[in-house]
Amino acid sequence: MVIPTTGASSARPSSNDEKFVPGGGSGAVSTVEPQKIFVLRFVAFSVIATAGLAWDLWTKYAVFEALGQHGVLPIWKGRIGGFSVQFQLETALNHGALWGIGQGMTSLFAAFSFVAVGAIAYFVRQGQATSSKWLTVASGLLLAGTLGNLFDRLGLHRYTDQDGKSIYAVRDFLDFWFCDVFHWATFNFADSYLVVGAMILVLHSFLVAPQECTPALTIPHTNG
């Protein structure tokens, strides 16, 4: 006698249709289509990158308009954990990178920025940069930080020197002193995005198991 199969058994998705839920463990199966996940994370990536870039450029503009190219505005001074901490806004034009590295190499750093933007766009297009929530956040921050400083390195802020020539330098203004003797490098929000984004990438590589990432979406090419 042949025992007929039930509708539930015949409706079981094939192994090719099963997708891991990010953070859901190896036994969880997602009912969300990979393309929908890609779209949602791409939207999140775009919002983070756009909002981050807008905030970076607006704060630079507002602070430099108020203080000029060489101004100082004390904000707060107190003690944290027994150590004295001072925070102030101090405008400065940086012709290098973070910590003042590579002064006078603005063109080289601008070229690196173009390469970084292209790399991020490529990995987003391939779905790798949005294969997990953490990578989505990191990619958005890295793009915002790269574009924010690239804007300045191209001289788009329209600052000029005494001879009327364009200044190709990054606008920094966040300034910290610790214990009244240690001066942290003056930076901006774009620098913060880059540091936080890089830290997320490092932590993700060590702490997140591969199965917690949604497989990268490959968009097929059709003929005709």
C-alpha cells in the first residue's frame, strides 16, 4: 500500500531557499526574500551615509563660520575618573591625515579617498558590505567619513589663503586635553566615523560567526 505524502511535506522549502536569519543561529530559517533584505539594508546604509555626511559638513560650516580659521571656544572642563578633562572647539586646517600624519600630501589622501569610495560602492553593489547589520552600519560610517574629508581635500569649502589661492585641507575643530598636559589630536566628525567604522569591521571579523551573515545577494544578468 502506498502512503500519500501530505501537503505540508510537499510544501517544505528546498535547501536552496533556506536563508539564515542574521543573529538567529544555525537553525533559524528566514521567510524574508534575500532581495528584500538587501533593499532594506541598502536603505539603512544610504541613510547612515547621507545623514553622517550632512552632519559632518554642517558642523564644519557652523563652527568655522563662528570662530574663523584659527578660533578657540572653551566648552567644558572637569574631572572624569579622577583625571582632568578639557573639551573645546578649536578650528584648524589639516593638510594631512589623522594626528597630522602626512602634512602636505593632500592630493595623495584625496586619491586614496576616491579609491575607498569606489571600493565601498563595489562591495555594496555585490551585497558583501550589507551582508550583516554590523557591516551595513560600518559601511555607511566609512562612506560618510571618506566623503566628508574628501569634500575638504578638494577645496570645496572655498577657503583661500592670503594670496587668494584655494586651501586644500580638512577642517578640524573637536579638541580635547587630558590632565592638562596631553593634547589629543584635533579632529572632526568624519574622522570619528572612520575610526568607529574601522573598529566595527575589526570586531565583526573576530566576534561574529560566518553563519550570522546573510549570504551576499547576486543580481543575475538577463539577456534581452
